[in-house]
Amino acid sequence: MNRLSLILALLVDILFGDPPNRFHPVAWMGSLIIALKQHAPRHGHQQQFAYGTLLTLSGSALVAGIGVLLDKMSARLPAPLRWLAEAVVLKSTFSFRGLDRAAGEVQSALEAGNLPEARRLVSWHLVSRDTSQLDESQVAAATIESVAENASDGVIAPLCYYSLGGLPAALAYRFANTADAMLGYRDAEREWLGKFPARFDDLLNFIPARLTGLLIVLADKVVRLADNRQSNAWQVMRRDAQKTDSPNAGYPMSAMAGALNVELEKVDQYKLGVGGLPPTSEDIGKARTLLALTTGLAALLLIIMPTKRKK
């Protein structure tokens, strides 16, 4: 990990956000997954599972290899250019500004009283569920849940893997996570094809999700210092973190529910922060503040973390 490249990557993300899809490595990964999916077996659970496993592992290895190649190429550049080049590639593996902006658009639509637009935006940017019948509070809840979960998958986890294995590890994580996002569904077509990507993604996010939950609790402590109120994030996370089907998503989401003192419900699946208030657009704004603080705390932790020096 290059600490200066990490700082520069965060600055590039905050200042410029994501590039157009035609220039975005994650969009290229998605296109590769779509192309490979066309050749997946149509029948046979074992064959589909094996193909999904091969797709995920070989794709992750491919992008990790590209990361190694980029490292070797950038090593020939002068130091400032090398740091910047690494930062630009690293930035492509996470998106703080994109997540914050998507949540902000939903918040603005709710504040303007435009529920149909808020439903459209939350479906377009943040969740895969049907949003056509959600009321204002449910739209706010879905947005807050997505902010919390993607704080882990879309920001903290890539930075963690970069700290452990540089660009190759960050790129490999992003490919595996993208494979899960595209294939990890329980419909007839992807039930077995996406089973390994889903389980592999669960494994990769086991520690980052819990770290994100803890960082949300800490970020909430920082916010509460300003108004001298007691935080409930830690207690709610301990109580509700395992109420979701995902072994990981419940940690950041329940921590966020406790921090905001709201109840987050996905109908017929889970309720987090039971006893809290129905979330509103104002709570989306608070969630965005906690997202920013959580990202900053994660970066600070990784920057000050001791690393082994080569002899």
C-alpha cells in the first residue's frame, strides 16, 4: 500500500467522482462477466456451479494480474506520476462520492414531495427490489440501508484489500464483488451459476463489514459529542446484526439504524432497530454525514496502520 496514493485516490473521488462507463474498469469487468455468462451451461446444477466458480476465480486472477502489470509499469515513472497513476486506478475500485450523490438525489426528491421520482431514483441507483409501492418512509429506509451496506462493499472493503495487497488485491476484490452483484441471485437462471460468487463475496466481506459497523459506531460517537446525546448504535448492532439473510450486511445496516434511532425494514425479510422512529429524508442526510465520517476514519486507520518494511 502506498499511503500517498490512497490519499490521492480519495481526493480524486471527492473532486471528480466516477468516469463515464466507457472509461471505467468496473464497467469493463461487468461487460466481461456478461460476455462470459453467455457461455454458461443452461442445464445441470453442478456444471453451472463449476462455471460460476471458474468465472469468478479466473476473472479475479485476471484483474489481479493486470494490477501486477500496472504496478510494474508505474514503477518506471517518476514518483509523483507513479503515485497519481496508482491513485487513479485505485479510485476505480471504490465510490464514496457516487454513493453519497445517489443518496442525495433521493433525499432531494423526497424533500420536494416527489415520491414517484424518489422511488425511481432509489431503484435506479441503490436497490434491486421493487420500489413502485414504497411510501416515503420505506424509500428513506431503503436509501439508508443501501448507504450503510455500500459503505462496506463499495468503499471500506476495497480500501482494506488495497492496504493488504495493493492494486492487485483491490482489483481482484472488485471483480469478485461485481460478479456477486450480477450473478448472485436466486432466480432460475442464476441460482447455481451465482452460488459461488455469492459465497465468495460473503467470505471477502466478512471482516470489512464488521469493521464498517464498528466505524459507523465510532463515527456516531463523534457526532453525538456535538449534541451530548447517548448513542445506541453499538447496542442495536449487537442485537440485530445477524437478522439479515446476508452474514455481513446486517452489521453496517444495524449500526446505522441504531445511530439514527430509526427502524429499517425490508418487508418479509428483516427489521433492524425495532422500536426506532420511521426514517425520513432528514435521516438520509444524517446517514450521508455518517458515511463521510466512516470513510474518513477508515482512511485514517489505514494510513496510520504500521506496515512491514522491506529489508
